[in-house]
Amino acid sequence: LTAKRMTVAEAARALRTAKVELLVTPRADTGGAPAATFRFDPQRAEARTAKLAAADAIERGAGRRDPVPVAEEEVHERGQRYVDFLIPGLIGLNLMSSALWGFSFALVQMRAGKLLRRFAATPMRRADFLIGLMCSRLIFLAVQVAFLIVFGWLAFGVEVHGSVLAIAVIGTIGTFAFTGIAMLAASRAKTLEGVSGITNVIMIPMWLLSGTFFSYERFPKVIQPLIQALPLTAFNDALRMVINDGASLPATWVQLLILAFWALVPFAAALKLFKWQ
């Protein structure tokens, strides 16, 4: 706990802007009233935790003796911290966002500038052109993933317990999955505003549901199959299994199968629906 004295106005503003988790107003002379008043947002897990810790500290300071002593053991082992959970999720979120935004916007700009119509008039097969664009995203994949992994290692000591080759394979299949979805999103859009709305509709549910910042197991069981079928969920799970648990690539076959589905089906649909002018 880190305590700080504030005026009433400062404390109210700090709580409203999430700069503090809990306001404690002590009473010098209780006269049978509560010794302190806790003010917090019950919907914030950090605030509920702060309330429990503050109540425990106040009661111990008043001389409370625990009838059942317990031992505490803080976990600082690498691979079990929140930051170890967060870094793979950030990699997946960054990979999905850059693929969907960058790829779909590039296609719509080419269509608006009539470049797609010119490419379609060349002897090159249209499918080869689109596959080539998807493969170009692999260059950005290598830079993005490497940067986040190195940053996590240098800044927070996040270690990669699995194989770098497994990370590369998962990243490659994930890139094709996200670019396939992006291609389908941009298959008919004519303006950047239109593809922006379509892309947001696709990405925002995965931002919330796919376990980037917190475990998706917190959501109701009835929607768990839907969540686990999302490509970002499969990517995050596979990456965490390799980075945090040291799992081998075959151990992630379920997640890879889901990613492969999202790589093939949207791409096939996009080839049928894609508008070149």
C-alpha cells in the first residue's frame, strides 16, 4: 500500500481519473461509528483488492490477532507474472491491427487510384498478386515480433522458454489469417471510411474477447466456444504456450488449425467477391 494525504477535492478528482484505487476517510472519534470510510469503484478489480489490503492494515494496526495464522509466498518467478501474460497478447494485438489496417487500407487505396484495374489487366494471375501482397506482410511481422520480444526481455525480463522457430511458424500462419480477413474486409469497399468501419467491426470484439489484457475465461461459459474460435484468441494462446510454457509446435496444433481455417476460408471468399475496379 502507498498512502498519500489529499484534500477532499484532490481525492475526488484522483479517484475519478483513476489515479488512485481507494479513498480512505478516517474518523478520530468513532463513537460507535465505523473507524474509516472506504470509497471505491466495485467494478474495478484493483479497487476491490486495495479495499481488502487497506482493511487488513487498519485492523492489524488496531491490534487484531488472526485466529488462524497463514503463511504468504509472493510469486516473482518469470513466466508466472502478469507481464509474461501481457507481452504475447500485445504481439498478437499489434500483429492483427497492423495486418487489418495496413492491408485493407492499401487495397482500397489501390482500388480508388485505379491501380487494381491495371494489375488485373496484366498477364499476372490475380490470385498471385493477392498472395504476394499477403507475403509482403511477413517482412513487417519479423520486425514487429522481434521488437516486442526483445523489448519485453530487456525491460521486464520476459524470457522465451520455447523455440524461436515455433514462434516464427505461429506468426506466419497468424499473419496469413489476419491478412486473409483484411482482404475479405476490403474486397468490396471503395472508400477508406467504408473499410475503416468494416475493420473496426471485425477487430473491436477480438480486442475485448481474445484475452489480450486479461484472461477470456472471465466471460460466461456459453460464449467460450465462440471466443476460442476467434483467430486472435488462437494466436495468443499458441504464443503463450510457446513463450511462457515452453511448449513444442505440435502441442499447439489446435490453435494452428483454427488459424489455418481463418487463413484459407476468408481468402477463398475474397477471391470470389473481390472487386478490381
